[in-house]
Amino acid sequence: MTPQALIFDLDGTLADTMPAHYIAWKEALEPHGIVFPEDRFYACGGMSTLTIVEMLSTEQGKPADPLTVSNAKYEAFFKHLPSIQPIDPILDVAKEHHGKLPMAIATGGRRHGAEKILAQVGIGHLFESMVTADDVSNHKPHPETYLRAAELIGVAPENCRAFEDADPGIASARAAGMEVVDVREILGTG
């Protein structure tokens, strides 16, 4: 398929944020006694912070307010922003298509965090639209994030190519009817 639009996940796809996110998760969850093993963290890539807190809290029987923990996690994450670098092979795809195809961001992160990441990496100008966890009712792996991104750039989902680095995001884009590029295959990490 020749795509009419490109839609990119952000964390772990365009920006190497995952190490900083994991450190921030540990810092935010520790006061609540909630454990988040690193392999589980990577398996949850693309899921919203609120969903992850609810899931871990329930599983471990340790009550924690999802919004409070999510806010603490983002505050901890912001301390590590200077360490974030672009993922050049995927960013090169976006740069190559900038001005040629409509492009959007479809992230499971919250808007204020995504905006800070885009500013840190200096790539916000490449994308016409962005859909975050704050903009949808159903988070990845539900297709709503990708469907909304396609709607905002005015291209039917089946004519969009999505770039993702995690199974929940891949499931989300596929459920939206998009062609999906698993960037782990390009990066040799999957």
C-alpha cells in the first residue's frame, strides 16, 4: 500500500524516552509499595499512565489514586527530559515525508508530557495533529487513539501507515484498520 498519511507513536518510536519513563515510574510507585518490573513496563508500552496505575494497584492490592500517581510520574519524568534523544531512523521517515503527506502523533501519553518531549527533541513542527491519552475515552490497545488521529488529518484509517514500538499500540493501529510498521524490527530491538 502507498499510504496517504503517516501516524507515529511518540515514546519509544520517535523519541528514546523509555529509560527515563521507567525511572520515573519507579520513583512514583515506590511510596505506594507498588512494583513495576522492567519487562512488564516494556510490555505495557503505549498504554495510558492512568490505565497502568489502575491495573498495577488492583493486581497488587495496593490502593493508589491513578491521577495522583500519574502526576507524580510525570513530574519525575520531567526531571529526566535532558536525557531524551530522537530515534533517528524513525525520525528520518517523518522528516522525509514532512510537507508531502499529512502526519500526526498518536500517543498513550498525556498531552503536557508529549508536548515537552516534542520540544526537547525539536520535532513538533513536523506534525499537523496530535492525539494523546487526554483526548480519548478508550486508550490503546483500543483503536480510538489512531482513529481520532486519522480523523484530525482527514485521511481514512485504511489509507494510513502507523509506526509503533509496543504491542498495545500495534493492536490499536491494526484495530483501526491501518497498515502498521513495528519499529522494533527496524531498530533491531524486537
